[in-house]
Amino acid sequence: MKASDLFVKALEREGVEYVFGIPGEENLDFLDFLDSLSRSTIRLILTRHEQAAGFRAALAEVNDSAFGLQAGVFTRDLYKMQDAWDTLDVGGVVIGDVPS
């Protein structure tokens, strides 16, 4: 058993459902991890940059919440707006508005 297999099993025991990553040559050493992850129930979500990874993780956290009538997203980034609209499983998504 490889160290990456043990790492993935530890993530599964902790209830991790998603891993967010940035593709590139800097993380080629992580190929063993990706191979181990391919045999797991954990989904790998590739992102363009670190901010996108953090935003996608926040969206996943909202979807895992017991609540979900409405979500507010405060951004001027059209890609984040579309991503929130497509990803969030809530009754409504309010973008760029503050309650008065």
C-alpha cells in the first residue's frame, strides 16, 4: 500500500467528499495521490487558480448545509456569479445585493 492510498483512506474516514486542485507541473509529484483518488468516492474538482478553488469549496459547503432556502453571493466576477447559479442547490441565489 502506498502513502497516497493511506492519505485517501484518511480523507474518506474524515468524511471528505471533494478535493479541489489546480492542475500544473508544480504538483506532478501528486500523481500517486490522483491515482489513489481515482479508486475512491472522493471527487476531484479542478480549478483555474487558488481563488477559484476556495470559491468552489465554499459553494460545496453551502450545498452540504442543512439550510438552503436562499444564498447571497457578493461579487462582481461574472464567472463566479454563473458558477454560483449553476452549482448552488438552494431555493434562490441573490447576487450583489445587500438587505435593506
